[in-house]
Amino acid sequence: MIFASWVGTYLDLLLVEKQFYSFPFRLFPDLFKFNVLFTLFILPLGTFLFLYAVENLRPLQRFCLMLFISLAMAVVEQLSEQMGWFAHGAKWSHFYSFLGYTIFMWMILKYHRWMNK
């Protein structure tokens, strides 16, 4: 979970700096350019739930769950935009979110399994 938070924080810093997206509504806007609530609380909790859920799944089931979660996150991002919590730059495509979350979960799962060996 700490690794997921660390990766999420650095990805947000990089992508916000490159103006791919921004967080108009965030805690401590004078200190952080990223959404501290999401990166330090929601992402680690979501990572815990994801790792718990995939622990006993077969590879195909795991892959399908990752695709489903990635699609759901792309939809949640669009809803967040409508609510003013999230804003994408002109260069952004929601396919990037889908692909990014899929790769992120795969990487977190691989790291988790490597650490448990």
C-alpha cells in the first residue's frame, strides 16, 4: 500500500507538471499540486482491497477484474470532472486512464508478490 501511494504520488506530480490533468479541488492547495486525500488515503485503501480480492483468483479472473476496475476508474474520473474535483488537459484521453490503471494494478500486484516471496 505504501508502494502504491508512492507511485501514485510521483505519477500525479509528473502528470500535473506536464499539464495532462489537475486537481481544482484538493486539500492544502498551497502545499500540494496533487490530491492528497486520494493519493495518501483512497489509493492505499483501494490497493489493499484490490490485493485482497485478487489473492485467490485465477489469472484470467484477475485480469478481468483489473480491466473492470480500470474501466470503472475511467468513468469515476469523468464523474469527478463533472463535479469539479478533477480536470484533464487538452492532451488527455480517458483511454490513458484505463490503460494507466491497468498497468498500475499489474505493477502493484507484481511488487506485492515479489515482496511476499
